[in-house]
Amino acid sequence: MKGHIGVESQPGEGSTFTVHLPTQVIIATAEATQAEGTSDVPAAFSEITSNLDTILVIDDDSAVRDLMSRFLIKLGFHVVTAASGVEGLRLARRVHPRIITLDVIMPGKNGWAVLSELKADSELADIPVIMITIVDNEVAGFDLGASNYLIKPIDRDRLALLLEKYRVTRPSNLMEANPPSASWTLDGQEGPAEIGAGIPRRS
């Protein structure tokens, strides 16, 4: 373990033993969790996010989850992602996010089923759910309780303005007041003004 033991002895007073053991402290953060591509939530993180602007992104497309996470973090949100409807419901109950974005077409439990369960749960029913999907069926979404409905690919300016309705804290220095609509930058790389642009659509 690369430690050591020290001894100090004084005649008539006794001996003092000192043990040194190196330890490693691991601190889990929202950004570290997202950078590693994991969708699970460290216990410490789940305890501190209840009063923060946390967004749960539920989408089985890893490319969409990555783009959404990077964009939302730049907006100042804490982001948790889920790759399936079942996982999304589990994380919603554990983290109790401020906002949920939800895809419709997912294997297993699809977005409609997830939305129905969210709205049937008294502890989750008040969380705004924004449907973000290629399925053009706003009527069904609103009938099931969705707060908003966006069709992929999503205009990032429109999404940013929409999210401001539900934000509790409003950082003033994370993004320009009127960011250019032509493109947006993530980690020094230019990206499309629409999230999901260039990603193949699923039937």
C-alpha cells in the first residue's frame, strides 16, 4: 500500500506510533459523468441536483445524447442521460430533474409509454416533458401531457429559448444574448445550428 509506520519513544513517557496510508479521493461531477459517456448517476450527484437546473435526456441514439449533453452543458444545465425508456424512468425517480427531454421511437418502452408513466406518477407529473422526436404527432404528445413538442432536427436557438421558461438559475455569462444562428461551437469545433442535423433518420 506504500505506507509506513513511525515510532517515537520517550523514556518514562511511553511510545507513539504513527501510521501513514496513502488514499485516493474520487469526486464525481456531472461533467465527468457525461464525458465518460455514462448515463448512471453517482449517489452523491443525485443528492445535490434536486434544487439545480438538471435536465434528463432520454434518447436511444447515442449521437443525439452526446450533442444534447454538450449543448445543454454550455447553456449552464446539469445533464443526465438515459439510453432507454426504462432507464429514463428509473433516473427520473432518482434524480427528479427540472426538465425531461424525451424521444418517441425507442426499443422496448417507447416515448409514449414513458410519458404516460411520468404523468401517472404523482411525484413526477409536474416535471415539464419536452418531446424531441422525428415523429410528427403533436396532438398525441399534448394529449398525454407533454409540455412542448419539437421535431428533429432541432433549432438550437428555439430550444434554448424554450428551456429558459423552466430554468431556475440564469447564468449571465455562459452564452451570448443573441447567438448567431448559422452555427454553434462545441469544444472548439463548429457544429450545425440544428441538433440532429446529419444524423440518419430512423423509420
